[in-house]
Amino acid sequence: MKILIRSGVRYDEFSEVIKGVYVESAIRDGLGTSGTLTRSRVSLVTGITRADVDRFVDDEGLLRAPPPTHASTLTEVLHLWNTEPRYLGPFGVPLEIDFDDTPGRSFADLVRRVDPSVEPRMILEDLQRSGVVVASGERFFKVISRTYVMPEVMSPVMLEHLGNTLTNLAETLEFNMRDPEAPKRLERSVFADNGLEMTTLPQFEKFARGRVQQLITDLDDWLARYGRVLNDDEPRATTGISIFHYVKPLADQESLAELVGGEAQNLHL
């Protein structure tokens, strides 16, 4: 809710989106009851008017997702730069590369391998803005991280990342809530039973970052070896591992009336 309000999304806009998602999920995922799937039953089970059900079913544009940002291009460029042999030097260290002077091993060629429709200069500027790529001399560029860090708060790339991350987490949790006898997807948590002192929190974060970075590097190397497309006819799954550190905010003890201030409205029947 915080992010929606900060982004200027009004409640009526939010409720319209949720209404459409309800209709789509009921139709695609099932109603959880026996019987023939009809528009009237979707309306009855979801509590959404038949007119609204018809509107979302008949007008596909209402549920069409916005065009994707270039976030996937940014992360794939970093992945190839850190794992593809042609961009690696001795001991697997990523090479410094020029923008477009060396055929087959320039930054522009690297971007074109990922997405020929994207402007390489725009990708370079985004990576430099995030601090994961820096200039080296007058002609070359050096990658200093495998991870793309989004520098602009509330940008389309950041909001897309938020949506994708929450969706991936929710789908994993929902998958693991199905048949209790079926195999589960990886889902692990570790936490301090009694919490941590605020002065100790930075130490834990530093320790966790170091250990997780090595794990992510190992997983990225494994995906580089086995993720190449060898057969276009073979079905492929979009998959990965996401890791995050959470810190629960302190509970706000003030009442809403104390927070909002002003005079209460007197209602008389």
C-alpha cells in the first residue's frame, strides 16, 4: 500500500485493477467448486457484477500488461560479461572492453547479443549510473559487480522488479501449499529468535552479504553452463533463486486520530 500511495495510485484505480485480476484468476485458475465455468458463475463466486465480468472478458486490453522495461537486458549483459569465455581473461576475471571498436568483443556487441533492438549506449549509461560499470581510461569499461543495483527510486525498472519479485515469491508459496504429498520448491528462512540489537544488525548484514554473494556467484556460474539454448524445440522454464534480508519495522503505537490530526467530523442521523 505504501508504494501505491507514493506512486499516486488512487483507490478507485487500484480497485479496478484488483477486480480485473480477480476475474482473470477465477477463469484461468478455477473457481474451486464443481460445475461448468460460465460468466454467471464467475460473477456469483467472486462477487463481481456480471457486467464487469463481461467487460474484462470481452476487452482484452483492460488486462494487458504494460510493456517490459529493459531490466532483463541489464542483468543478462552483466551475466554474460561475467561468465562468457570471450569476455573473460586469466582466472575467469572479466575483461575491460571498449564500446564498439573491437569486433565480437565490444560492449555494443555484448548488448546486441542480448537484445538487438536496444540501444547499447542507453544500457551502458544505466549500468554506469548504478555503479556496476565504470570507465577505465579513455576507451575501456570495467564491470565491478555481477548484480545490477537500481539507482532510481520508484522508477519503472524498480517497480517492475518489485512486481516480479513479489509474484515469484507468492507463486512459490502457493505452489508449496498445494498437495502436501507433492515435492516442494526450495523455500528456506533463518531468523534471530530474540531479535538482534540495533548495533549488531550491521554486522549481521555484512556477514550475510558476503556469504550470499558467494552462493549467488556459484549459482550464476552453474546457470551459465547449463542455461544455454541447445535445442529450440525443447520447452524451457523461467527459473531462478531470489534471496532477501528483511527487517520488520517497529510497530506504530499511535492511533489514526493522533496521526492525522484535525477536527473529527460529527455525524448526526
